[in-house]
Amino acid sequence: MRNIKLIIEYDGTNYSGWQSQANATAIQDVLSKAIARMVEEPVSVIGASRTDAGVHALGQVATFQTSREIPCDGFLKGLNCLLPEDIRVKQCEEVSHDFHPIRHAKNKEYQYVLEVSQTPSAIWRLRSWWVGPTLDIAAMQEAAEVLVGEHDFVSFQGALSDTKTTVRRLDTIWYQVLHGKLGAGFQGEEMKSNEISNSYENRYQVPGGKMFVSFTFRGNGFLKYMARNIVGTLVEIGLKRMPVTAMQEILEAKDRRKAGPTALPQGLYLVKVNY
């Protein structure tokens, strides 16, 4: 049997998430059906990350096994013909039989995109979370630094989770300011915290002004809703509804009720999985 690795991009708007679910349309199911149609046999598709309903991916990793001798470029072309336009296979390669997209992952990168503007964008409403015209990004970054390292992140875990441990390691958190538009991969101008305060105050706190801010999290694993709950808390700090010091208190409290609201799903992207 061959072990085939795919890197997948998708718009999660119309799906119940990655993982197969009864009475719902999941990306895993759509992809499995397309692969099964090509190889003419049932397949089991394993994904590296279980993204939630409405969450997007730029670099989801998945594998499946098959006895068919279809070349990887054949899978790439064939699957992109069979899949709907909001799911695309970006890369395909044959890997060793023991490669597993979950067990062998060293870390994952998630990015959350916020829209800061007087009025919300019609175009980007399903790609970002509009938070209003002003946001204290320097305060958000200062608060986020508390989370770097290995901690018990139970205060940021969603309900009804079946994980064995709530200890995770966040290797780094950084932000980017994207001036007035979003580009491919959301690559924007990165600034240090001490540079952003003056730049933001002078250039963006104006009626009708618009910018996008992304926060990227790289870590060895993420609890259910963890990234979105962290972002929801950071936004509360950025809107001055919570002090910067609240983040440390929330982390130590080990109580989900102390943290901020869950950020909306459409602003979150699985950027890549590193092996």
C-alpha cells in the first residue's frame, strides 16, 4: 500500500469543520469521497488538525493509503477537478508507510485576522472578525507574551473536550499589520511592539480608516477553541475592557469563565503543520 500525503487549502465557510460528522458536511468527508472516486476503493483520510466549523486552512495536512499506482501529479490534477472550488489540494507526495500527520507533527501554526475599521467590510466578513475602529495592539502583544512557553491552558479550552491533558506549549506569538488589504497568505508588514503604538495612533485611528491585524500562534498542540478563546481575550484587552495583567491572572485561574469570549471562527486559519 502507498501512503499519500496531501497539503490542502480550504474555505471553511460552508462546512461543519474538518472532522466527519453525522448529518453535516465536513471537509474530511468531501475529500474522502473525491479520493475514493479516483482510486475506486474506500479510503480513510487522516487530517493533522480538526478545524472547527467556519475555520479556514492554508496548509492542512492529510494522508490516505491506496494500492492504486496513480502518480502524485495525477492525484493533484484529478482531485482538484473533483473537489468543489472552496477546497483545493496544493501539494501531493508519496511518503513512508509509517508517516502519520498527527503523531509526527512538531508544531502547528494558526493565524487569526482582525479587521479594525469604522465599518465592517462586506468583502472580508467571512475572512476576518471586525472589532471596531480602534484597538490597542501594543497592549495585546504585551498580554500575549505571558502565554509563550509550556502552560496549563485549561482557561482557554472549550467545553465538552475529551483531551487527556490541557498542558500545551506555545513557542511564539507574533502580530502583523496589513495596511488596508489582505494579500496571499496574509503576508504583511511586521512591526515590533514599541514601533506599533505611535504608527497605529498616527496613521490608523481615523474615521473611515481600515487595517487588518493578524496574530499568529505556533505551538506543539492546541486545545478545543484554544486559539479562538485566546484571541477573544486579547481583543477584550485591546478594547480596554480588560487590563493587560488579566492574562496572567486568567492563565493561573484555570477557569474558562475568567477568560474572554470565543472569537468568531471566520478569522482563524490553519497556516501550516511543521514536521
